[in-house]
Amino acid sequence: MLCLVVYAKPKAKTASKPQPKAAVEDEFDESGFESAPSADDADDDEDDEGAAPDESSLTASQKQDLAARKKFEEEQRLDEYANSLRRRNWLKDRLVFQIGMGSRYPFMGETGMGMGFGIGAEYITRWGIALYGSGGLLPKGNDNDFEGIQLDGGYGYKVGLNYYLFPKNPLHLGISASYGTVYFDHNVEPNAENIRPLITVDGFQFDVLITYLTNEWYYLQFSVGMYYAPKLAKDTPEENPSLRYQSTGSSKIISSVVNPDGMSKTGIVFGISIGYALPELFPDDTEKRRRQREKERERK
């Protein structure tokens, strides 16, 4: 019996003895598998990619290039903001120099007689109201109806106010009211030099304008309207330049022009012009800084 007891005790110890930890790990070897990165690890990687480079590890030239790039990007952002402000009103504080022909530069004549040629200037305020003026001439030319006779030339002027709509659109619809030389014709009887003298009249004119103008320099305008010359409504040669007495001492009044009724007191007129539009004359601080940056870039 004693022998049996002694023999059983070592076996019990042997059976209950735990296996070493290394043996357990070898039994479940996961070296062939790669675990997916945790969410925290993924966030860390994204932060590393979007983070700014460590300037302490850059050379002097690299730091200079980085600073220049940052400055350029900031200037681009500021310029875009200034341009967005500018696009709110293409017309604001613009001075436009123009050259054209027709009723606004500054007059038109009887059908088939042509137009005046002239220059003008216009200042457009930030409220869309513009001050306008022009001066021009009608050149001499040969008479198409009578051989050996010339048509006299002359000068005219016009001043007025314009009002423009749609400041945010490159095409601006407008209206205009002006006063000045509105119409011309030539005396039917030539003078001693075989020149038919020019007859011009002043009056009022009302136009509809279609204008192209952005922040660029170019300017284009079409106009069509009607003139009214109060003098041409008068009945006597002293007041109406298109009428005359038939002869010296006669009381019979006849027309001085080809039209037997004299020049018409009203009529349809039109014109066309191109121009050079200066930038905004009174820019805000944002626009001033943008222009300064442009000048600095041009000097580089």
C-alpha cells in the first residue's frame, strides 16, 4: 500500500504542471497574418500627410521658396476678392475717351448727306449717371447732284447726361439727353465760290444707348434716338435758318434747302463709337492694393 501511495504523488504533480508561456504562443503562431491598422493609427497618418513641412529641416533656399509660394497664394486670393468686388459695378468711376461718327459726334444730316466725325469724353459715376461731351466736324466734299459744286464743311458740339443700367452686366442699356448741334443741311444755292454753304441747327436730342464696357479698356457704343430743333419750327427766316426770302425786298418766304418745306424740326438719328476706358479713378483700398501688387509683379 505504501508503495502505491508513493508512486501516485509524482504523477499528480506531473499532470497538473502548466505549460510554459512560450509554448502556448508557439502553438498559436500568428506570424503569417497582418492586423488592420486601428482608427487612431489612420488618423495619425492623415495628419502627417496634411501637416505643413517642418521648416527646421529645410535649407535656406527651400525656406525662401516656401515663403514666396505662400505670399503668391495670398496675393492671388486677395486679387480674386478685389476682382469680385469690381465685378459688382463695371461702370463705377470710369473716364472714357471716345471717337465716333453720327449723331453723338456730334451731328447727322439729311438722308444721303452723311455724318459728322468727332471725339468725345464721358465720366461715369458710381451711380450710373454720366457727364458727356463731344465735338466734331463735317468735312468738305463734292456735291453728288451738281457737277463742279462743293458742299461746305463745319463744326458742331454736344453736351449731355447719360444714365446706364445693368452695372453687373458687360452690356449696359442706357438713355441719354443732350443739347448741341443736332442737324445739318446745305443751302440749295451755291455762293460765288461754287460752294453750297453749311446750315447747322442746335437742339435737343434723346437717345437709347447700348454700351459694352467691363473692367477692361475697350468700349463700344451704339445709339439711336430723335432730335428736336425748336428753331426749325419757326416761320420766318430771321428765326428759322432753313428759310429765306425769295429775293431782296420780297416778302415771300421759301426754303433755303432742297426740301421745299425747309429742314424738319424732328428726325431719327443714330451713331456709333469706340473708346478707351480708364480704370476706376477712385478705387477703394482693396483695389489699390491689388494694383500695387500688379506693379510689383511687373517689375520682377
